[in-house]
Amino acid sequence: MIETERLKLYPASKEQMEVFIEAQTVDILKAAYTEMLNGCLDNPEQWDWYAIWMLELKDGTHIGEMCFKGLSHDGIAELGYGINDEYQGNGYATEAVKAVSEWALKQSNVTALEAETNEDNISSKRVLDKCGFVPNGTIGEEGPRYTLKNT
């Protein structure tokens, strides 16, 4: 578990992911979260790199999720994140991305983190910028890709 001033971030257990997946009402999210669970089950030694990471306030209130989408053979992990609508605009995404990025880059097998965001998502671009990610010139499925290298 990673704790910040206001947040707790942790990779969900198999049981937590199953409950979370079952509660999803959006098919594309249900499919994505199921893919993450399958990644965990197929790669249990890399659980943290495939799991849904739960984002909670210190009082246990669930405010969003993160994930790494696996870890490549060359040590690059793609970071994804989302804050529930009613909690946006409070700096939680920046706090969470910064904390989990610092944790990830301390892992000996990680060379860089990547993230992508929709071109129109100014808030997400701002989060990535505040956390040290820089555009890498590549366009992914969701939009421009950003990189944070391990120094």
C-alpha cells in the first residue's frame, strides 16, 4: 500500500477485483477490468503490474482507480488512472500519479513509465505535466503518449 497525505493506493486482491468487475455497468470498463484480472492470474509474480489499483481517501472512501497495464520486457509500464467525477478538481489525480510513479520507478526492473490521454483532456495533460511526464511524439489509441524516465 502507498499512502500520501490524503490518499491510500493499493493493488486489489482477486476477490476485490471480481466484486469490482461484477459491479461495472459499462461494458468497455467491465472488459478492461476483466483483462486486468486475467493478467494478474496469468502473471501472479507481477500482480502489481496488472491489478486494478484502488484509490481511496484516508477514511476509506473509494474515489477512483489506477493500473499499470503490465510491465514490458524492456522495463516500461503504461499507467492509466481515473478519478470519479464527484472527486475531480481536488488534486487527487496528481497526488496519486505522483505517488505511484515514485513507487514504480524505485523498482529495479522499471526503466520508464508511459501514459496517454485524449488530446482534449486538458486536466489529464496537466496531471502528467505536474508529475514530470513529457510528450514522446507518439500517438496511441487514446491520444498523445507521455513518458517519465527512470533517472
